[in-house]
Amino acid sequence: MMKKLFGKKGREDSLAKRLLIHLVLIMACVIAVYPFLRVITISLRPGAQLLSTSLALIPANATLENYRTLIFDKDFTIWLWNSLVVSITTVIVAVLLSASAAYAFSRWTFPGKKQGLLFLLTTQMLPPGMLLLPIYVMVVRMQLFNTYTGMILAHSVGAVPFSIWLLKGYYDTIPKELEEAALVDGAGAIEAFLKVIIPLSTPALGVCGLFSFMSSWSEFMMARVMLQKSNLFTWPLGFQKLLDQFTSQWGVFSAASVLVAVPAMLLFMYSSKWLVSGLTLGGVKE
Amino acid sequence: MIPLTWDMVVQGLVEAGRILGLLAVGVVVLELFAYFVFHRWLKLKHSLPLMLMLPALVAVAALIIYPFGFNLKLAFSNMSMYRFKNFSVGLSYGIENFLDVFRAPVLQNVTFLKLLLRTVVWTAVNVVFHVLGGLFLAILLNRPLKGKAIYRTLLTIPWAIPQVIAALAWKNEFHYQYGFVNAMLKQLGFAPVQWLSDPRWAFVAVIIVNIWLGIPFMMVILLGGLQSISPEYYDAAQIDGASGWQQFRSITMPLLKPVLIPATVLGVVWTFNNFNVIYLITRGGPMEGTDILVTSLYKAVFEFYRYGFGAAYSTVILIILLLFTWVHLRITRGMGEAEGA
């Protein structure tokens, strides 16, 4: 058995072994996917069958009724718009601030550099809620409670250090010779950064933006504290509100989940390989 | 009619535009100031990288360092719902706040020590299952196999779904009567379980959900690690007649360590800090039976309005998290050295 699991690589396994592996993987896939399939199923259930103990994947009399209710009778579109405003602005703030800072961390040595990087990493460890209280008090005092601005400030707390760390990793992979060539041609350091590094790292900046976007887009705890007015709710708050009345809104909640989760999942699948390499890049190089 | 009105769209755009405009002005002013002070006047050697970093530095100072200090100040204050504006600061308040963490239930029922223990169990169980499950799947996926890409994609789905949606959907599925978990148990001939009303089962439920959520991350990271191990090692071991287990122990594990250790550190920190899963599924209930440190912190501050206490409590939690990570690093490194020797 052990040999089956851990044995050689690059050679064909016997037929029985391959069948066993496929079987195990198929089972794992079912466990991974089934809960989401259930969400789709429930989103298609007509109102009368919402509360049923049926395990059928395609419900009898499947209907899009829940989607109609969600879009026209609920604040769904408002929630999406609010989330969009907050997360896109957060991304712009984070990328603008971190693009040049990460460059400094990647290309220069200066006193406090190592400590600075370590500090940025440590901020990602802070218990959630730790900075929320002081930031909440600050936001209330600045009369930014129940505004997009307060939310964007709160989301930038995590997004800026994360973006700096990620982008530094990418800049490190761009050979220094490229800017040196530009410097030899008489360009200044700033010019070299803007004309050589920025164009080369557009994909990296895009990916960095994408991750900041995704974490701000699905953020729940801060939104819950910063936004009390229901017409400012971002979608995670709206979804939680939908579920307050479980029995009547389960189908509508599921429809909402499908509409938000499918694009998010596609975006994630598309970008996850960069996240993995970004996480390791930052760590390996000093 | 779609509820989103034109007015709301405009309001959003105006507010976003205002923030970005303010940011742009702020950056320009800051850079001009830095240019004349650091570069022209003080002629600092590092003026260029300093200028590149300055906007981010100011943002980090305003959004992280200042709030962190402010939090410490609040820990030494008597701030509460009734004293939100006119609170006072003093050493005695601070001592009270920190003592309160240990001497009375943090919320209403459960004491700090119990919460700490539960957090340790929560973190340990989750991370162990994440690593074992992720490693197992990664090893399978690392073999020559048809349809590998499809398996990989499907297996990443729990990681790809926004956590809020996954947690809320699971919450429904643990419903006693209509959730699929009990429906399946019934079909298999078991008695249905009171998932959300019995504190013990509720804790099992949130752990199940978090294991489900966390395995794909480990799988992807560890698969990356496995793929970077050259097959020649295995060929050589094969010739020497090493068994599968021996190969795993003396080739795979040591070579996987550089990936495994940072991944488990991340896993420990993320799990320790996981607020969404528990709060969205059980709200820490029933009877605070599923609260861990971070959910009780949130509730102490934003549901019980104990601001001064909460600030002290969050400091204690941070210290514990740092100790926890440090011990974890020591143990994993120590294990590696023992194996290498």
C-alpha cells in the first residue's frame, strides 16, 4: 500500500493502481465540489419546494424565480455596486502607493530595509479585530462612519503591505541590467523606473491589483463594523442579512451566491498560479 | 425595477474620485517636500529610495503604526459605550483591563484559558488535517495521470469560493431538517445530529468546514514543492532497492521541507486568526461554545462595547499568536534537524 502511494515518479503505474488513484481523486473531487453544486440546486428550486429534504441535484420544476427576485426585489445590485466602489478604489490606492515603495525595497539597500520588510510581513499576522477598534474610533471621529471612504481606509490597512511584499518579489525577478542599460543611455533613475520597470511589470501590477481586489471584494468583518446603513452594504453584509430569515430566503441567498461566486472562482482559477509563485518569491529572496 | 438608482452610482463615483484626487494631491505635496528637504537641503545619500517609499511609509504610519499605538493607549483607558468620547487614560485602568482578561469570563460564560485551549485545538486539528489531506492529494496528483488538470481544478474549488459564501452555504447545510449533511446521514441509516444547537457538534461542524476550505491551499503549495524535486533521486533510490516508504521519508520529506515549513506557518497564523468561518456559521455560539480568541475579541468590542478591555485583550492575543508561531517554528525546525542527523 505504501508503495502505491509514495512510489516512483515518472513511470507508469499498474492498471489496478491507476484505477485506485482515479477512484480516490474522484471521491475527493465530489467532496470538494458537492457543497457548491448544492448551492446551485437550491437556487433553482421553486418557492414551494424550498424546504425539502431531497438530495436530487436538479430539482423538480427547476426555475429561475429566485434570480428574478434577487435582482429586482432585493438590494443585490446596490450591494454589488457598493462592493465594486470600495474594492476598486482600494486597489488603486494600494497599487499606487506600493508600486514605487516595492521598487525601492527591491533595488536599493538602505538601513532598516530588512526590518521594514519583516515589519510588513508581521502586519499580515495581526489578529483580525486588533486594528479594527482603533481604526473604527478614528473613522468615527473623522466623521467617516457609514461612508465609502471609511471602508476604503480600513481595507487599505491590509492591502498596502501585502501589495508591497508581492510586488517586491516580482521586481526582484526583473534583471537589473535592463535599467542599467537605460541609465547608460542617459535616463534618470525615475525615468528608468517609469519607462523600463513599470511597462515590464504591468502583468505583475495587474495580478497585485487582482489580489487586493479579491480580498477587499469579499471582506466581511470590517464592513460589518464600518457600515450600518443598509444602502451602503457591501455584498457580504447583504448576504448575511438575507440569511437572517433562513426559511424564506434560502433560495434567494443561493442565487446570489451563484452570481457572485462563479465570476470570483473563474478569476481565482485564472490568477492562483501567480499568487502561489508570489508568496514563495517574496520569501525566498531577501 | 432594478433597485440601484442613478443617484447611487453618481454618489459612489464622486466619493471614489474625491479619495483618489486627495491621494494624488497628497502624494505630490509629499514628494515636493521630500525633494527639497531630503535631496536639496539635507543631501541624504538615500534620498531617492526614501522618496519612492515616502507615500507608502506615510500610509503605513497612519493606517498601521498610529492605530497600533492608539490601541495600546486604549488598553490603558476606561473607554466603553458610555465613555466613547470622554474616556480617561491611566495606569490603573490598564492594570484593570489586563487583569480582567484573566480573572473573569471574557464575554459571559467562557474564561480566557478555555478560549485559549479551544483556539489551540482548533488550530492544531485544522492544520494537521490541511497538511495531511493536502500532502496526500498532492502526492496523487504528482503521479503520471490522465485528467490531472481537471482534478486539480476541481479540487481547488473550496479555496476559490469567496469564504463568506462558503461559510454561509455550509451554515444552511448544517440545518437540522433541511441541510444535506443530516439528509445524507439519514440515508446512510444514522441518526441526524443537532449540528448548530449542541456546542460540541457545532465545534465539529466549524472544524469540518474549515478543513474543507483549507486543504486546497496546502495541496497546491505542496504540489509545487513536489514538482520541483528531481525524479533522478527516486530513480537512484529505486536502484538501491529503497521501499516506497523509505523513499518518502528520506527523499520526499526532507526536500519538501523548505515549502512545508513556511506553508504550515502561514496555515497556523491564518487558522488562529480565522474569524469568518466561526462567526458566520455559529456566531461563536451556542453558549459561546465555539468561540475562539479572535471571535470573542470581536464580540467583546463590537457586541459588548468593552473598548478598553478589548484593546488590552487584543494585545494579549497578539502576544500569544507571536509565541505560538515562534514555538511552531522551533518545533518544525527542530524536527527537521533531528531527521537530518
